[in-house]
Amino acid sequence: MRTPSLRKFDRLKLAVFVGLVVLSLFPRGIRAQERDTLPEEKYTVAFQGISLSEALEQFLIATNGSISIAWDPLLASGKRSFCVISEVSVNDLLTCILNGTGLDYIIRSNGLYVLELATEGPVSYGHLRGIIIDRDTEQPVPNASVVLTEAKRGLSANQQGMFLFPRLLPGIYHMQVRHVGYRPSLVEIQINSGDDVSTEVILESESVLITTPLVIDGFGMQPNSLLLGSADASLEEITANLNSGTNGLLQSLDAMPGVRVNDATSDIHIQGGEAGEHQFRLDGAPVFLPLNVASFIGPFSPFALGNITVNKAGFAARLGSQISGIVSAEHDLRAPASIRGAKNGSQFTIQVDPLSSNGRYSGFWQLPGGRHITALGAARIGTWSLLAPPSLTNLMDNWNTVDTFLLSAFAEGNTPFANLPGSGNPAIQFVDLHGASKIRFGALKTLHLSSYFGKSSLGNNLTNIDPLDQTSSIVSQLARFRDLYSWTNGMAQARFDVVQNAHILTSLRLRGSMYNLSHDFEAPDEFSGTNTEDDGNRVYEVSLDGTVDYFLDNGQEVEIGAELTLTGSRFTVAGTQQFPLFHESSGIRFATYLEDKIQLGSHVVVEGGSRLTWLAARKTLYAEPRIAARMDWLNTPVGDVSMFWATGIYRQFVNQYDISSRSPRTFVSSTRFWMGNDASVTPPKAAHFASEFLIKPNAKWSLGVESFYKHQFHILSVDYSASSTDILSDLKQSEFLKTT
């Protein structure tokens, strides 16, 4: 009987004990609930590559010991933490600290944080890509300097204003964007693990005090060394040199160091090179510019171009093959000042001078889906018959005078030994049309379209005079030699640029160029063995090229490009022979290049690369290795100091020749021809050695020194002693060209 009672008593004691335990814990449960309702504490840290063990120690200090954490020192050995984050919870903070280390954490039931090897999880890195835009013009800003402060990484945007920063550790970054002529921009970017962030940076223009033309060509974090190696003239600098009726467009380049523009012909000479040793490009497509016409009217409408860049000795492999340099012009797709700031707008402008009438249309539109369209149309037509200035008219009349000494070189009849006044009304006629458009599909895809067509003529066409009229005197007949030069040239191109991902930028372009020269020379039968003796040249070039920019994780940039080009030419020159020289050829060449840009320390950027060109006509592969270095030292006792050094091998596969004109008048002293190399001649070859030095004591003063050395292994020139016995004979180039 006592046993059951004892069991009841034991049960009672157990119930009382449990109750007391529950009552003792109940208040603490209430306080825990009250504490959980308080705001969670937030943490902000910035760890830039410190050891993981040190980062964890600072984590414990930051949490005031409220968190218990355990880890094996061997797991943390050799690992570093890159964590920049603000106002986050303790768990998010620890996640940020461990990102990229291969470690993760678990929370035990007792609240202890334990570090262990990560088995599965999100991608450790994020990526940043973007484009830099001019606020006023809605156009990309090329070559701007972009620096991520926390990551201590920097680069230059490409020619389309695009940039990439791959493999960024999660956190908040401050991005500084700078460009000469713009206010610096500071943008805050949040990068999360596995993110691929796209951004559009808007720059506002500002006035700057610059005593020399702007120079935009280069790479890296160095803003001053980008001022070396090439020279650039903006639209304002081009149009500032335009006097009424003159060709200030090319003359504006004469102010650039190392660039000379011939007063008589407006030929451009880069660092002592001949006019045919560089290439002129418009939006990346070659343009074949006639001789002499440029000295009067200029090759383009001056209100169609936005800027001209001259790449001098030591230019990079990506720019192509020429033995002297590259002159690159771009259409002006900026919005007119009067309509800037609006979402949509257009403007039409007309300008008249004594030689021409110019019209320009500009418009831009912002469409749904992030599309931006900018368009330009420009036209120019000569007004010689209406507004020709007397001074130029008198000059043309003087040039129309027949020089009988020159005439005697090819006329069969006896000629008087006196200059004869010319018949007819000599004139200059010209027209050119420009069209360009840029379409941006969001921030990462851009389509560029542009075209140009020009037609001009110079001379005396004697339209209403019969050169075979036998009723006039012999002197009058001699003055009626028809002498008319006509040129047609043009280009068209389409380019599509895409930021493919956080590592790759791609560009694909299709382009074409053409040129046609006709020198229509006609004399009476009594004085010439044939009725017409024409010079002529037709040349065309079609090309498909693509480039890939790859950004490595260490900040290194590699650019790879390939280009397939078809060039054809037809060449006829009368010379002083009974029959003209004739040549016709076409051929394919395939070129590829590789360029690597490496940052060495904090002061030096090295650009190394090479072009390889397969010339099908000769079945030969030509190599053009090149290397350059840009160096910057900021805030030295004498100011900012920058240096540029470059050397390399340069070839030329399409060559220009100026040949003395067959004419008793002086309208055109020479006629200009272009030909691609055939199998009989070796392409010209040169070596460049260039160095430049720039010191900027302050924002208002700078001192630059430029030096170069060019060694020409061989060049090609016309052999005037060449002759042909058959007008239909297609000569090899080696039969009328000689190597110098």
C-alpha cells in the first residue's frame, strides 16, 4: 500500500520541479522576444586584400564579441578578403568577408558560427560593363579614363565609349570617369555575387584651357600619356580655320606638331613622309582624295565632319598598314547646340560662300526600349557660275594659257614659240553628299552607318567649240585643246559594336571605297597623232573586318582582329609616248593582328602586338611587329611627367603615285593614281622609332618634345622611261615602277 503512495509523491515532486523550471525560464523568454523586436545592428567595413585571419579578427571586434566564431587556422592560411560593404546584417557581413575564399559558414544550434570548405554556392565574382555618353550630344565619349577606386583598377574606354571590368568582388565601388573637356563624374556601383551589371555614365562638357590640339589615342589609367602618339582636331578647330571660299578643313591640321600641309596642293605630310605614304579614312573606310582640287575647295563639306585624328610614327597594330601614318576623320553626329537637352529634335542649316552652297540636317530621337537614334545629312554644291570670286577667276584664266614648249612634246605640227591665250571658260565644279547615323540599342549595342559621295571637275571643256574647225587660224586652233579633269570618289560602311559579356567586346564592319579619275585631253588631228589621249584611274576596295577585345581578370586587355580585303585598280597614263601605259589588276589580302596591353606597376603601360598580312598575288605572308610604352609620373617636383616610346615595322599594300600631267596647260601639275600591289613588286617597307616627352607643371602650362626616326627599306616610284608598243598591253607593275 505504501508503494503506490510513494509513486504518487514522486510524480508530484517531478511535476513541481518541472513547473519551477518553466516559471524560471518564462521571463527570459519574454525578454528575448522584446530584444528581438529591437532594430538589428548594421555593419560597414572595407577590406582591401587583407589576410582572412585579420579580417575575421576585425569581424569579432566589430560585433563587440556578441558573435562566437570558430575556424581552423589551416583553412584561412594564405587567403585574403576583399570586402567593401555598408549597412548590412552580421550574416551578410560574414558572407562578404568569405566571398572568393572558397569558405562558407554554418550556425550550430548553440549559435556558434563554424567555418568550413564551401561545397556549393553562388558565383564569387560580379562583372561591370558600360558606356560613357556626352550629355549634350547623346554620343559616346571615346578613350575616357575609368577608375574603380576600391578595386585599384583602371582602364580607358574604347573608341565607342565602352568599357569592361570583369571579376569584381562583391561590394560597393566608386567609379571615377574623366576626359579632357568634361567634368569628372563619380558613380557608385553595387556589385553582388554573380551579377553582370550594366551602366551608362553621362559626362557634362566644360571649358578647358588648352594651347595645343587635343590628342586622344591610347590606353590605361594615365591621362597625360594619352596626349602622345597622335594629334586630334575637333569640329570647332576645323571650322575656326575656314575662310570664305578656302579649304580650311585640311589646313587646320597644319597646326599639329609633326604635320605639314602643302600650301599649293593641300597634301598632308606626316613627320616628313610623302603624301602617298599615309592613308585618309572617313569613319574607318579609306577615301581616295584627288590632287589639286583639295587646294581650292577641300575634299569634304566642312560641316559634315566632327574631328580629324592624325596617328603618327609608332602607331598601333590595330590601326593598319601604312609606312607613314593614318589620318582618320569622323562624321559629326553631335546634336546641334540649339536643341541639346531635348529628348527629340532636329535642325536644318544652310550656308553660302563665294564658291559653294552648304546644307546640313541633324536630328536625334529617343525611342522606347532604350534606343537612341542620331542622324546627319550634309550636302555641298559648287556655285562657280554664279559667285566665282574674281581673284580665282583670273587665276584659272592664267592656268588656261597654252604653253607651247610643253605642247611641242606631243604635237605633230610646228608650233609657235609663244604662249597662247586659251579659249573657252575654265571652271571648277563640285558636289558632295554625306549621310551618317548611329543607333544605340540600350547601353551595350550600337550600329554605325555612314556614306560619302563626291564628284568634281577642273579645267576647260570647250563645250561649244569645235576643235577641228579649219576656218580659224592655226593659233586659234592650238588654243582649243580640250583639257578636263574629272574625279569621282566615295565610301560606305556599316559597323556593329556589342558588349557580349563582362569579358568580351566585339565589332563587325563591312566597308567599301571607290575612286575614278578621267583626264579628257583632246587635240585637233593636225597637231596630234590621235584624237584623244586620256589619263585615267579606277580603284575600288571592299573589306569585311572584325575585332574582339578580351579583358582578363588581372586587368590585362587583349585585342584580336581579322580583315579580308579585295582591291582592284585600272591604270592608264598617256605620258609622252605614242601609246599610253596600261595596267589592270585585282587581288585579295587577308590580315590579322594581335595586340596586348599590360599595366606594369603604377607608372607603365606596354602595348605589344603584330600584324600578319597574306598577299594572295605574291603568295607571301608579311609580318609587322610593333611595341610601345606609355609612362606617367604624377605630382613630381616639376609637375606631371609623361613619356611615349614606340617602334615597329610598317608595310603598305595600296600605293599612291603622282605623275606629271600630259597637258600644255597648268590646271593640274600632276595626276594622282592608286594601285594595289601585284605579283611583280614587293610592298614598300619602313621601320619607325618614335619618342615623345610631356611635362605639365600645372593645368595652364605644358611642354612637349617629339622626336622620330624612319628608315625606309624600299619604296616604289614611277619609271618615266617605261614605254609600250601596244595600247592593249597590260604591263606588270615592275615594268613601269622602280624600287628606290
